[in-house]
Amino acid sequence: MQPSEIVLIGVFLSGIATFLLRSGRREQGLPPGPPTVPVLGNVHLLGNGKDLHLRMSQWASTYGDIFSLKISSRTMIVLSSATAVKEVVDKKGWAGSSRPGNYIAEICGTGAESNLIFAPDCPRLRNLRRTLARFFSAQNAPRYLPAQAAESTILLHDLMVHPQDFSESIRRYTYSLTKIMTYGRRAPSFADEDVQQFYSSVDELNHVLAPGVYTLFDIFPFLQYLPVPSSAPWRVLAQRVETVRTGLHTNMCDRVRYGLTAGNKQSAECFVGTVLRSDVPDGEDHFYSYTGIALLDAGSDPTAAFLLSLVLVLAVYPECQARAWKEVNELMGATRLPILADLAGAPYVCALIKEILRFKPQFPLGVPHLMTDEATYKGHHVPKGSIVVLNTYGIFHDPDVFEDPWIFNPERFLKSEQGTRPGRDANFRDNLIFGGGRRVCPGQSVGQSTMELTTMRLIWGLKFSSARDPATGTFISRELDWYSSDLIAMPRSFICTMELRSSERRDIVLQALGEARLYLSQFEGT
Ligand code: HEM
């Protein structure tokens, strides 16, 4: 070997050694955080991602509302106050609103190239976000009220007739509503093939996208190049998810295209029809139309997660249910179904909704952002390229801001607008559960009104109570801690009892049912 080659190898090896030694170390100026170990940084503290939001909240109480984690050579900044979110994400505009890559989403065929949720900041994303903002704006949201009213009547009826299937009924409901807005078609039954396929792929996707074991592919990108047999379980799962979603996308999109040529009004007015009719830039058809599937993902389960939490809360907190029912009952009694406008006269129900969202936010750690520029907060450096986590759960469980945050107590929202201790709500905004910056949820107005209208109607028509678990013989616990720790926090399967409030109410639902079915029939058929 020539001496020059030996020198080259030496330089190369010392480069690797320096990289490894530096990798995982917290650079000066970064916000504080848990002690790191060489190479891994804090990776070993993330575990398998289970209950990561609880650990994040503990770290926030130790290190403050901005702390950092070293994910090997990458930096993760965790924001745990409304002020930190405002300063680092909201105020930075697009510079605080890109997305880090997601290898698993990519191999499931639903990554940055096709799915806006994972897309980094780029001109096509900004264009699409403008279209979404117009389509789902607060001004446009009332357009969907008739569908929300009709589908929620169907939901009430389903719960009256098959109370034990409440979880399926709720998931059908939120999927159907989102499908009407997105593809101009509804889903009449949970047993429908597309509903089954969609939910089985979403359950698998939510699981592999949760922070944890699969994130290792993004932390150590070299893992992506290791030879992995196609029979490896996660490869099989990814392939299955990809096949199902591509099939759903193609099928639903083709129906919208067909509807457009046939002059079908519902196809023309839905989101996918709207983008297919507009001048989509060359080569962007797939990115634009695949947004339909992304909307189904983003719209169905977060709304269902709230409604399932609502059922659970009503069942295990009878005193809260009694108060909410009294309020709704005083508004319309057994004369008619509640409508959205009734909420203005139901302050306790409003407080109940807010408390459920505070107690069990659907995205406990938001959806990660990526900084494309640096920022400074409280003198700490937030570098360009760092991943930013909006620790929604931690923000809503900070004891300095919320009195007894671990106690479920809707009353706090009757005492102050944001439910916070006096003087601690300066930077709280109503829509914190919907994320922040330029990636804030575009469906928030529709999502909010669905949650509100459905809450009123369920409380009006049904009485929920805790049931005894036949396996253990115990009542459903009050702790409300039996939740999935995937990307979206959903109550795990539970049982509860639902009874009709009165025969007059049943008659009102049955009367409204015919009209609801008639209205919804426009979203059915070939
Ligand atoms: C009702 C409950 C809902 C909650 C709690 C919720 C929450 C969120 C959150 C936290 C994000 C991430 C925001 C961020 O990155 O900072 C998000 C993104 C998104 N949401 Fe929602 N959402 C809900 C309903 C909906 C509905 C009904 C739709 C549409 C039909 C929708 C469409 C989307 C889309 C498309 C994104 C991705 C935006 C992007 O990456 O640019 N969401 N949502």
C-alpha cells in the first residue's frame, strides 16, 4: 500500500470516528434536554414510542417549554407551551412548517411524493393548501351542514338499533361524511368493502407511523439500504397498505371522473371533482387527486376518536352527562333534533367538548414539522433542519397553566375561555388541537362543527352508562387511560350501555330518518 493511500484511509477512519463521537452530542446553544449518550443521543429514551407523550410531558416539566432531544445526529425540538408554538412555529410561517421525511410512509406508497400530509414545503404543496383552504374555509363549511345533519340522524338511529356496535357506527359516520366532501359519495354501511379496506389500512398505517421502532429508518437512513427480505413482516404490511390504498384511490377517482363526464353534480362539487376540473399543473394529477385519500385519513379517524372519547366520558362521568343533558333538554326537550345553532345556548356542553379535547387530544404530539430556517426562543437556538414536535398533550397538562390538569373537569372552561389559571391564557388559541403554522389543519371548521353537532345529538337522544366488562367483571375505569398510542390516540375497544332517552325522541329520530335518507340518496348509486 502506498503511503498516500494509508494517509487517505487514516483521514477517512478518523472522519468516521469524529462523526460517531460527535453524533448524539447536544450542540451548544440548543435548548436543554435529557443527557445524551454517544452516537444514539437520546434515541434509547424513546423506547418503542408507547406513551411517548407522557415522557415528553415529564421532560417538559424538568427542562421547560422548549427542550431538545438528540436523535443521533438529528435535532428534535419539543414545544410544550402555547407561547413556544406561537414563537417558533406560527410566527415563522413556512420556515417552521415543512415536514421531515418519512421512509415508512414512502414505502407504503403514501409519502411526500403523493400525500400532502408528508409533503415538504414546496410550490405544489402551497398551491394545494390554497385550494384546500378555499374548499374547507369557515365560510364554505356551512355547505356541509345538511350532510352533517342527515348523517348524524342516521348515526343516532344506528345507535338506537345496534347500540353494541357503536364503535363501527361512529367510524362509518365520520368516514361517510368525509367521503361525501371528498368524493361526492357516501358509505351506507360499515360492512361496505371500501370502508373495511380503508379502516384496515388506516389502522395498520397509524401503527407504523407512530413514533417508535419504525422511525429508526429515518433516524439512521443507512438502514433503508440494508437488504431486507420481501417476506419481512413490515415489508408485507407496507405492500398490503400500498395495494389497498392504490386500489381505493383509483376506484374512487375513476368514479369521480365518470361522474364529471356524466354531468353529476355531486362529482363536480366534491373536493376531488373540484381539483380535477381545475387546471392542475402538468404532471401533478396524482398529487392533487391522491389528496382525496389523505383527506379520508385526516378527516375520519380524528373525528371518530373524539366521538369515542365522548361516549366513554359520558359513560364514566354520569354527573357530567346529567348536567349536559339537562342543558340540552331545556333547549328543545322532545320537540325536535338539536341543530348546530343550539350550541350557543349550551355553555356546559361547549365546556364538555373543550375538556374532552384538552384531556384527550387526538394528536397528542401533533404531526412533526421541519424547520427550513433557524429560530430563537428564550435565547435558545432552534436550528434549520430540526424536527419540531408540538407537544399538544403536554401543553394541555401543564400544571402551571391548568389547575389539576389530570382531573377531568369541564367546569374549568366555564371559569375562563381557555380553561387556564387566571392570566395564563395570553397565547392560547381555540384551535391548538388542530396544529400550527402553515400546516394547521385545513379541515378544522368542518371537524369542529361535526364534533359539536354530534355531541348535542348524542346527549339529546341517548343515555350512556358504564357497563361491566364480562371478561374481568369490573366496570369501565374512570382513568380513561386505555388508549392506543399510535399517531392518533383512540380509546381502545370498550363496552358501554346506551338507552333511548324516551319514546318521543325515538319518534323524532324516525321521522327525521326518511328525510335524511332521501337527502343522502344523492350520494349513493353508481
Ligand atoms: C375533528 C378533528 C380533527 C383534528 C383534531 C385534526 C387535527 C389535525 C392536526 C393536529 C393536523 C396537523 C397540523 C400540523 O401539522 O400542525 C392536521 C392536519 C390535517 N388535517 Fe386535520 N384534524 C381534524 C379533522 C380534519 C378534517 C375533518 C379534515 C378534512 C376533511 C382534516 C384534514 C387535514 C389535512 C389535509 C391535514 C394535513 C395538512 C398538511 O399537512 O398541510 N382534518 N389535522
